[in-house]
Amino acid sequence: DFVEMFVGVGASRVRELFADAKRNAPCIIFIDEIDAVARRRGTGMGGGHDEREQTLNQMLVEMDGFGVNEGIIVLAATNRVDILDPAIMRPGRFDRKIVVGRPDIKGREDILKVHVRNKPLSDEVKLEDIARTTAGFTGADLENLMNEAAIAAAKDNRRFINEEDIKKSFIKVGIGTERKSRVVSDEEKKITAYHESGHAILFHVLPDVGPVYTVSIIPTGMGAAGYTMPLPEKDEMFYTKGHMLQDIMVDLGGRIAEEIIFDDITTGASQDIKTATNLARKMVTKYGFSESVGMVNYENDEDEVFIGRDLAHTRSYSENVANKIDEEVHNIIEMCYADAKEIINQHLDVLHKCASLLIEKERITRDEFEALFEGRTVTA
């Protein structure tokens, strides 16, 4: 911790840190969350920001000044490299960047091996299978997954973690804790069942976004009345335009099901609509997927790092372009809504069956959901 309420404390602590390092050389200095003190200079409004700049200036002097730092290696970590001051990245300072991305399937399996060393697994649990079904998970996510699985096993007074424990923890890490104690009326339960069934049908039918892992109408601690959880089967480095359109269609599936079945709509789709709108806007302003707007990036990533995104957001395009962007976003949403509605209308029998099964069981698995599509009988 460098920056305090008193002026000069941060710079003094930097001097003391490097002096101590020189006395103990060879050694390594590691600074975590360096963006707290190494943000771009010249954007502050006085006060604490001036103290932060003094601290950064002293750090630059210590790293690349007239002094000798032989035997001292300085490492730092951040997840906001975009807001760092350019001076800190120059040769002789933090000139070597190591990007730590999300692990691939082999990396996830290796990470899981570390986190199960003191957690006995039953013979049915295969780390390779867990790694395959956790695409997009970070190392911390995988650690949390196994910890939650161990807790689930302990609650049942079992020494070994089984597949059911993994499934429970997978849902908890991905969605949040289920609130089974919350009282839900029969009408709310029915609306939620059809809403989630609408999402699930699109996950199953559309080729790039599925398959479904589980569908539930049990409220979560995140405030959702239910959830439909997909199961990514591969790591993806980039998304196609078609994939992003399918994501938007899935987001709109719940609202569409409500409209078809109840001839009315609820506030339950508000987060879905927000997600779909943000994705459609990125398609137009960031990825150049709109023919009418053009292959131009209109997204502004240069927000003032001290003032804040809301106060300092500037627009680098005209009012005419802004209107065209809004119109194109609206067109994408409307097109996806129409396509998704057509698919759900084609599978109304599955929609009714899935909703009925959810009302009875509250949660259904991938196998049970796929059985509905194949016309097989699913017992409640």
C-alpha cells in the first residue's frame, strides 16, 4: 500500500522499498494491482491524484534513474493494462509483458490436478471431463469449483467427491446459490417455466450456442427467478457474426415465450434485453458487422481514468452517425426477435412439455431436456 491521505507518504514508501531491496539483493519486488498507483498522469483533479502521481514519479526514478538496481527484478500484475501510464511501459522499466489468459482444456486439467490433491475423488469423476465442460473458466473459477464440490460432499458426510457434487458446484459457480427457501407463487412459477423453456429451445436448436446443461426455475441469489445454463464444448478464440446473432436470439427467447403463451410480458427479461442490446451495439460500433454503418470502429475506449466513464465519455462521431447506429442496433434486435420467434413457434409442443416438467421438478438436466425433443418420456 503506497498511497495514503498524507502527501509524500507514497513516494517515501517507494524509496524505502527499493532501498530495502538493494540491501537484500539479489531479490524480487512484486507489485500487485499496479494500476492503483501507475495510472496515466495528467488526468487527475488534485488531492489524492497528485499524491498518486508523486508516487508514480518516484517509482519511475527508482526503476530507471541514476541509481544502480543490479540484482533487483521488479515484477507487477494488473488486469487494467489499458489505463497504465505509458512511461511505466518503456524499455528499462516494465518493458516485457506476459499475458496470462484463460487456460485451454489442457491447462484446465493441469490446474484441476493441483486443486484436487487434498480432495479425494470417486472413481466416476474424471478430470478430463471436468476440463472439457469448463471452457472459459479461470484458475480461480476451477479452484472455487472443487472447493464447492468438497463442501457439498462434506454436507452429505461423504469422504469422496462424486459427479453430483461437481454438477452442484458447477451451477453454483456459474449461476450463484439457489434460494430454495424463497416463496414463489404458482403464477410466477409458470411464467418462469415458460420463460426459461424459451431460452432452452433456442440453445438446443441454434448450432453455435448450445447445448443446454441444465434448466431451472429455482430463484438464485443473484436475483434471477430461474436460469438456463449452456455447456460450451470448446474454447473459442473469436466469434463469428452468426454466432453473435444467435447469442442475441437466445437472450430474447424468454421474452418471446412469455408473449406467445400469456399474450403479455413481464420485467423478467430486462437483463436479457440489456445483454442483447449491448451485444448488438458492439456488433455495429466495435466489430464492423453492419453494412449500413460500415467497417468502422466507433467505440471509444479512451475514457478518463480518474473522472470516470459516465462523466468523461466522449463521442467521436456525428449526430447523424449516432442515429444510424441506433437504427442499426434496433434492426438487429428486431431481426433476431423475428427469427427466434419463428423457431419457438415451430417447437411449441416442446415449449409446453418443458414448462410442465419444470413446474413439476423445478430443475431438469441436459438428458431430460433432449429427451423432450426426441419425443421420449421423461418421468417427474
